[in-house]
Amino acid sequence: MQRQVRTSVRGQRTQDGAGVSLVRVLGQETAKEFDPFLMLDSFDSTDPADYLAGFPLHPHRGIETVTYLAQGAMVHTDNLGNRAEIGSGEAQWLTAGSGAFHSEMPRAAERMLGVQVWLNLPQKDKMADPAYRGIRAEDIPEVEEAGGTVRVIAGSLGDAHGCQGAYLPLDFYDVRLVAGGAIEVPADADATCVVFTLEGPVQVGEAAVAAKTAALLGPGDCVRLSAGDQGAEALVMCAPALHEPLALYGPLAMNTMDEIITALDEIDAGTFVKVEQRYAD
């Protein structure tokens, strides 16, 4: 059964980091309904002044951040000693777990186009050891269809296997539709499924979804996307809902406010990171 659009969110333009202009599509007010997707920021600019200030060193706990660049370049550094640059068609996945500091600094490009998604961690894994994975273009299999191409950033699509989540299963597809094209992808019937229209409007099931919109889908076991005469690009993300208590404060996502207060106290005391810091300048 095809999944249909249950609700959609366009988001609001804002600034984050050191002054990066972006559109916050999902956030605290949508976190319960879109469980386990806590946040989705969209960036799309041809002016480096919109984003070069970047996201200097900052903490996270209790989540995983997945950043995908359809176009552009960004350098990640963290307290684990990782320093890596991703480019067009690549992604980076930070498991913050018990606590990590990282920075994400965009490079000037003809166009910066992509998203960052915050994925909640299950209560039992909130304090897991932090880890970083860079997802290179050669690690992302492409499935050719008559209606376009599906890039498997995470999870699986038939015999194509992308990056696999260590704590919460995530299927993350970049669906690139040719003019008039249609593609159908399977979706776990028990998962929360979100479509984000990265480039151009997309028909999702029976509903038209405008560009730069997150659509939460209803029940079903597949997602059908189709494009108009200009083609389109959409991201399909599916992961199981946690149905757990949630306390959110800035870059921290725990199950109770007491845990949030503990994290803030640890940041102030310099005891937040549970894994030895080896920050690479």
C-alpha cells in the first residue's frame, strides 16, 4: 500500500551557528509527531556570505546528526580527533551519544544545497560512545530506475547497501527524478517516513508537495514519488519511532529535564565529554 501525506511543514528562515542562514523545517514543535526525527535544517544558497561563518565547536548529547550535501563542501572536526571534508553527493554521520564537541565549517562553492537531520537515540543508547563516519560518494550505491536514480545514503534498497546505523535503523535515499519520472521505493510498515523536497515540487502518493517541504507520511509499505516536466530531487527518510519521553534543550536531547540539567552542569564543569578529548585544530 502506498503511503500518503499525513501532514507537511515548510519551516521558517532563521540563523544558526555563527550566523548561517538556513530554513528550520523540523524542530522542537514537530519532534513528537515526527519521532524519531528531531530536527531538519535545509540550506540552499549561491552566496557564500550566507554560510561561511559556519558552525564552530559546539556540544551534542543523546542524538545522531546526519548532514547530506547534494552540492557544496564542508569540513568536520571533533574532539575525537576526526577531521574530514565532504563534498557534493556526500554525507557525514556523527553519533554524539554520551557527549561530543564538533564543528562544521562550509567551504565556498557555486551552490550550497543540503540538509542536516537530527536523529534521536533510544533511551538505552543515549550514553553510547561517540563516533564519526564520513560517507563518501564511492560508499553510496546508486540504483538506476526508468524514472531516475536512487542514491542509498543509509540503509538498504534491494541489493544496494549504504551506511548502516549502529543504534537506530535508518533508510535515507536521495531520489533524483527525471522530467515526468516516477520512482517507488519500499518503506518499513512500522517506520516513521518523511519526504523532504530538496529541489522542485514532487507528487508524493496522491498529494502535491511544494519544494523545501517536509511531508510526514501515513501508513503503508512503499513511497511513490513523481516529478513534473522540470524533474525534481527528494530525500526519503524512514526510521522506527521510539515512543519515549523526550526533553530537548538546544543541541541536547535526553529523556528528562534532570538529564538536561546534568549535561549543562557538566559542560560548565568541563566533565561533559566521557571519551578522552583529542581535538584536532
